[in-house]
Amino acid sequence: MINWNRVRELRYEIGPEAFEEVIDLFLEEVETGIDDMSDGMGVSERREQLHFLAGSALNLGFAAFAELCQAVERGQRTAQTEEIRTCYARSRAEFFANIGKAIAA
């Protein structure tokens, strides 16, 4: 669900303080992005939103969430906004449950 190698790599690249800022910004932008997305929005607009969400997720190692967003964006599968929100919530929970030991490794 989380690509811990990517998480450690990003933290190493930007440092611990900036890493915390990136996490905060990521959470804010993704949660706003999901809230702004609706099942009734246009196909093009929805794809753009999914592309943004997937890119943000890949940057912070949210692999499962990114994969879902990419698959829906590309039309390889369908997902309602609530399924996307649930996948993000699970990824977020796993991230915070394991970040301490992941960055200590």
C-alpha cells in the first residue's frame, strides 16, 4: 500500500523538516482534491483531477492510492469518488501507523 523506499528516499532528499512540510501539504492538497471531485463531473475534468492525485501520491509513496487513481484516469477500471476516498483513508492510516519505524530503518 505504501512504498516505504520512496518515503525514505524523499525524506533523505529534502531533510526531516521539509519532509514534515511536504506531508502536511500533500494531505491538504489530496483531501481538497478528493473533496472537489464528484461522480458527476465531466470526464476530462475528472481525469485531470485523478492525474493530479496520482502524481501527488506517487511522490509521497502512496502506491495503492496512486495505482487506483491511474487506473481510473486511464479508463482501465471504474471507481466512484467514495472508493477513491476510502483507498486514500486506508493509505493515510497505514502511513501514519508505520512512518516512525519506516524512517528509522
